[in-house]
Amino acid sequence: MQTKWSLSEYENPKRYDIENKSLSDFPFLLSWAQKLNIQNEWILDIACGTGRITIPFIENGYQMIGVDIHEGMLAEAKRKTTDCKKVKWLQQDCLQLNIEDTISLAFMVGHGFQHFLTNIHQNQLLTSIHHVLAENGIFIFDTRFPSKEELIQPSTEEYWTTVNDEKGRKCDLYTEMTYDSIQQIQHYITTRKFFEDDVLVEELKTTIDLRYTYPQELERLLIANGFELLRIYNDWEGNELGDGCYSMVVVCRKKK
């Protein structure tokens, strides 16, 4: 049975790239690739999107496999790497990964882990990743820290930021969120207001649901699915986890 995902936020890959340019996670991930000395092995980017992190790895000489369920995002990734032979783009459900190559390093960034909303899906995801990793393989992912500031926010529309879209129009972004404390899921509505010459010409709403998982919950989840938790960091700088954390960076290893 095919899983139904909340994907409206990804329907415009070019717009996604404009709004998600940061590479703050790349140096940390690259340091692990260097530490593992896997220049001649394939690295797996799970929920790779348009290749935001996959492509910098290719530019640094690594062989990459990018997996995503969204056909449009993958098409944009392929367009960016038309002449590249060091990448494989695969459209797959992350709950049922099928990778023929040996994988010593896999990662899922951009808070992709939070798309897996139920305990069952979290277990299926980790089982799927465990299956494709080599013995002692490393899996790295990030997930937003469930702080009071993050979860207990007013459920009214709040201004977020302004960008210029792929058509050159000014775009004001607003967010509205409601937290379900039983399911540990934050329901987001993003409103984009597009302007030409200061005149509102279009308004678009997208939705996304994100699961929040607590640090000790993460440790138990990983152990139950065959992983050894190496460290949960406070950020991509490798700082110690603390109450002021915004996004946890989790490093784990496939147990023998």
C-alpha cells in the first residue's frame, strides 16, 4: 500500500531552491565522509530533493545516490547534473529503499525525518535504512528540537520572510501553526503573497505536517531498530545539546 505524504510544499522545485539555500549542514557531513575515507564508495542522500546537499558532495569528488519520492524535485536535480556520471537519482519511497551498492554513509537532512509522522513510519524508515547500510555504516539526520518556544506558538498567521520568486516577483511568506500534543505533530500552513509593482497578484497556501521527537525518545527508537546512538549535537557546528537547541543533529551507527 502506497503511503500518502504531505507534499504540497514541494510542488515548485525552483521556488523551493530559492527559499532553501543554506549549506550550513554540508561541512559537518563532509567531515564524516572524510573521516570514513569513502572517496570511492557511494554515499546515500535520503529525501534528497533537488540535490541541495548531493551536488556539493559531487563537486568535491564523491559518488552520490540521491533518493526522493517526489518526481518534480528529482527532475530538477537531474536537470542540474545532466553531464554528471557520479550521481544516481532514484525515485523511491524511503520506507522501502532498494539500493544495490554498498553504503557506508547515509544522511537525511533538511529535517526530512519529521515527515514520518507515526511510530510505525519511524520504525519502517529506520529499518529500511538499516537494511541498505553496510556493517558499522553511519546514518546522520537532523530534526527540530521540541522546545516550548517551537511548539507553543500562536495559531495565528505570522510574517516569516520575504524573497524574490523564480519569476522575479516579491513574495512575502506567512506561517500559521497548530500543535497536536497527543500525536506530537505540528500542522503548518504557509501563505505566499506575490507582488508585482507592489500590487498583490497571487496568493498561495501550502500545508505540511511535522512530527517532533524528544532526545530520549530518539535514543530508544534507534536502539530498537538496530542502531547505536553515537551523539546528538545541538547544531551542525557540533556543539553539545542544550535547552536552547533549535535543530538536533543525530549521528548513529548500524550495530553489528
